[in-house]
Amino acid sequence: MGSGVQVSTKISTYLRRKKREITLSKLGGQANFNVRQFQPDLPLPKGISKQAVIDSLVTISIDGSAVGELTAYATEDCERFLHTVNMLPDTPVRVLEIGGNPYFTTILARRLKPAAEFHLTNYFGGDIGPRQQNVEIMGFDGKTERYDFDYLNINVETDSLPFEDGYFDIIIFCEVIEHLTNDPMAALLNLKRVLKKDGFMILSTPNVARLENVARMIAGQNIYDPYSGYGPYGRHNREYSRHELYHLMQKLGFDVNEFFTVDVHENRASSYFDVEKIMPLLQFREQDLGQYIFGKWRNSRDPEPLKPSWLYRSYPSDELDGRHI
């Protein structure tokens, strides 16, 4: 599931998106509007440049895979990994990362937040159980780092996590929720159970209402993911707006600690439509136009009952809350 399925699924999603954007890249110039003016500064490690981070990430080899296979993904999404790691504290915490593979966030956290104790899940199909992947990567100092990452193979949407209630201080749930096929509330409640009271969930997901999608729709382009050769978990099945994600997390008993949208790679909205023509209509939500939504959510209270009617349909009426946002 995004970070929660397998590396081939993640990369196939990235390559489909990249191919579609490049196809239209000659249709327009760059707009003056800059989404990045409304987002936090890129949290780079002290004394380390973004290029140095990329130069390290692109050297990764997983279970003996060829170095360079993940160059495009590491380069394009480097900023996303840095924003995620920056939300972790410097103090000792027990962290559950859903979908660690291909381990860019995990490795950066090892380097930058060494006090954090990481537990990992992935989902490659098959039976629930412990597995391991071996990783080699060049460090910031140019020396080879080797990791044996133990993880639990589990589908968090359908299988109960085998941990005690309140076991984790922080859960990282990044680039997963958009891949869920049937019941996102079930997955989030599964995670909430093993998260401490007043612990935090770090959640990121593509912003369905990003500027690029607005421009695409005005230009008559489709914003939905293609069908995937990796099956239903290999595509984005449901993307969210910032407004929707806020209401979903509030319903589940989470309160906002941090919440923003960011661009993490080149914004190609002007390849689809003249952005300057549509910005007067978007100024009221100019802080919500980034490519990704990031949130850090405090596990504050019990969830509300019933499924939200704006997200679910064709369920018995007594299972839905009747609310629309």
C-alpha cells in the first residue's frame, strides 16, 4: 500500500505520474505563482545539502538489487522524506513505520533521529509474519552503510496488528492511505489501537486538490491513476483533500499538531493550463495547493461511532453518520 506494499508498486506509481507529466510538459510556461511560499522551509540536516542527501539515497541496494534502480524516485521525493523525518522528536521514542520499503525515511531517521526505536511493516502479499530485507547505501560521509531491516509482512487494512494496546509513541503512516481499497477507517483504527494516548501519527498523502490537479481538470485532463499491473494496491484508489483529511482524523479522535501542504518536486501545473488565469479563483485556499498533505496528529480521545457518509456509501443507514462536508 504505497509505502505499505512493495518498492515495485511505489516506483510504478511514480513512473506513471512522471510519464503523464512529461507528455504535457511542452504545453505551457512557468507561472509566477509559487506554492512553496506557503509551506515550511525544507528541513535539511545541519551542514548537509539537499544534493548530498540525494547523492546518498540513489546508491541504495535492497537485497542485492542494482544500484541506481531507485534514482528517479529518490531524487523526485527526497524532500518528502526530509519533511517526514523532521516531524520526529530527538528524544527516545518507539516508532511504528507502516510500509518501510524502500527505507529512505527509515535510513534518514537512523542518521538524524538516532534515539528513535523503529519497528517496520511492509505488505508483499502472502502470510502474516516476520521477514527481513538487507540494504546497502552510501552514507553522507561516503562510507558504505549496511542494514538488516526486520519487518512484519501484514496488510494493515485487513489484518489486526499483533502489538499491545498503546505500544507505540509515534506511528508513521506516509503514502499509504491513498492505496487502501475498501475501509480506511478500519486501517486507521487498527493503528490507533497500538498508539499511546497522546501519541502522534505522522501521516502524508497526495493532495487531490493540488494546483496541478486543478489545472488538469480545467484543461480536460483526467486526474485519476491508471489501472496497475500490480493489482488494486498498485494504484491510488482514493486521494484526499486537506479538508477531508481534517474531518476524518477529527472523527477518529485525533487533534492537529501540525498540518500543511507542500510541493516536493517541480510543480507542472502550467504545463496543463495558464495558472495566472485561475489563481484569482484559488486565493482563498492558496495554502492548500501543495502536492502533498502532511499532518502530525495527537491521539487525543476515543473515535466517534459510525462511518462518515461523505466517505462511504451503500452501507446500511445505521452504520453511517449522515454527515456531509
